[in-house]
Amino acid sequence: MTSHLYGPETKKALKNFPISGQTININFIHTVTTVKLACIEANLKLKKINKKIYPKIRESLLQIIKGDYDKEFIDKSLLNSPKLANKEGYDKAAIIVENHAKA
């Protein structure tokens, strides 16, 4: 299992920028994750996603929305651009889903 919940872009940012101790507005993360959930549900209806993996993806996203991973979202000083903020959220969500799929 992965010991960290971020991907390569966030890892580069951690190396290149100072840490402020401030976190991302968690409402942003919950909102982006809610959109992701709507997308996977639409893709399921369109038969673009495997029915077997859908429940694990859905459960992972619901856990993020519920707040189970709120403390995992890193320092917002790293996220001066919306593109990197999105990438940070996407990295974490993808790793959480991947960990659930392997379980």
C-alpha cells in the first residue's frame, strides 16, 4: 500500500516550495470530489466504466466527501495555481481509489 497520498506533481512541489502549514480549503476538495462522483456515475450509465470496479471507486470518493481524508490534503502554499490545486486533489483521489481497488 502507498505510504503517501500524493502523486509526482505534488512531490515536485513539496521539494521546490516552502511549507506554510495552511491547508487547502477542504470545501474545494469535497466539491471537486462530488463532481468526480457524478462523472463516474454518468460513465457507469453510459457503460464506460467496469461495473466491478465502480463500487470501490464510489466508496473511495464518498469517503473523501465525508471527510475521512481531510487531514491528508497538503499545504496550500504549494497550490498557487488552480492547475496544481486540481492536480493535488486528483492525485490523492486516484491513489485512494487505487488503494481501495487493490483491497
